[in-house]
Amino acid sequence: MLRLTESQIEEFYDAGYVVLCDVFHDAEIREISGAFDRLRDTAIELTQPEMIKGAYFVVNDHRINRIVWCGAAEPVLLKYGEDARLTFPSSQLLGSNEMDQLICQAHFKLPDDGVGFGWHQDSDHRRYGTDVWTDVNGRGSFVQTLMAVDVMNEENGPLMVVPGSGREGHQYLKQNPSPLDALFDGRAQPVLMEQGSVLLLGPYTIHGSKPNRSEHARRVFINGYAYPGANRRIYPGEGAGRRVVIQRP
């Protein structure tokens, strides 16, 4: 079972993220990649968002933004979403043997598709500061995992993070009138990952990404887990919000 060391836990709360290398193996990545290929083949035929087989395909004129609760359409991805190599380290960070899985997403950055994500905190997406979310454990109550299905390098629109930004808590970036690029571009660092590596990301860590300018896809499998009782929002997707129970040794 994959267990975080004390230094990795300290790094997560200090920098706001930690990378775990070589977590998933070649055969597993091929299985996940095959599921992504089937999702892509469905998505590129769409012109607007649509719910298909229990997954929400967020598409704009054949451009794939993301596929929400993708495991409903491809159950093999739900299997990996509850894999102990993702859930056990997340449970260590949350401090709970039970978690609510809110996120199971396929992100595609195909060559020249123009898909990018501006500076944001995942706490905004969880609706921090509203009546549908409570930070139960006082440390964010949410952990997001990003598995590199493809190599993530400086050419293909890597995730950019602002180290240490999570220590400032929820910053209400959506209400900030200042240009966010001016605030964060100079502080951000790219997260470079090999296939099968996993990033653990805190909910307050500021991050974003630019479009893929390479000739190869840059796909990421994202799963997110909340401390029980933190979330009261209903997420789209058949089975979203399922309870995951950790069997500790």
C-alpha cells in the first residue's frame, strides 16, 4: 500500500502539492488510456455539453473541456478512482478513513485544441464560502489527485502551480478585480510528470495551465475526495459523491 512519509505530508501542506512518481504501471496506463480513447471518440462528435451513459461531457463545438464523472461511461476508471494508491494517501492528508469521492474526470489537451485553465483554486469549484460546503477538518477538507496518462512536459500545457499559495487559504479569486496573470505568472512553477505519476493537490493551492502547443496529447485523470460532511452539493454524474472506505493495515 502506498503510504506518504512525514516529509511528503509536510511538503503537501507547505508547498500545497506533492508529486508521487511511478505509481501506476505500463499495463495499467494502457488500460486507462484505452478508456480515454473511447471517451474521446464520443466527445469529438458533440457540439455542446451532454450527459451520456451517466457521464457529463463538457464539450464546445467538438472541443473537449473535460468529462465529468467519466467512470460512469467507462467503469474501469471508477475502479482506478477507488484504487488504494490514490485513496490511502488522500485519507492520510484528510485524516479520515472515509471520504466522499466528488470528482472523477478525464481531461484532454489535444494538440492545438486551445484548451487551457485560468488561475484558480479548487476551493472555488467546491463552493467554499457558501452553504453547500464546510471545511470540517480545518485544513481544506478536500484532496485532488491528478494521474498523468501521458508525459506532462513544458511544451504540452503542463499544470502550473503557485507554491505556498495554499497557506493563505481561500482567496476568493473570482471576486478579485486585479488581472490574475499579473499576480501569479512570475510565481508559478510547472509540474512535470512521467506517465503513471500522481500529483496530490490541496484545495487552496492556486494553479492553472496554458494550451497544449506540442504534437502529442496531454491527458490527465483527476479524482477528488472530500472529508465526510464537508460537501452538500449534488455533483453531475451517475454515482458522483460515492462514499469510499479505507481499509487501513
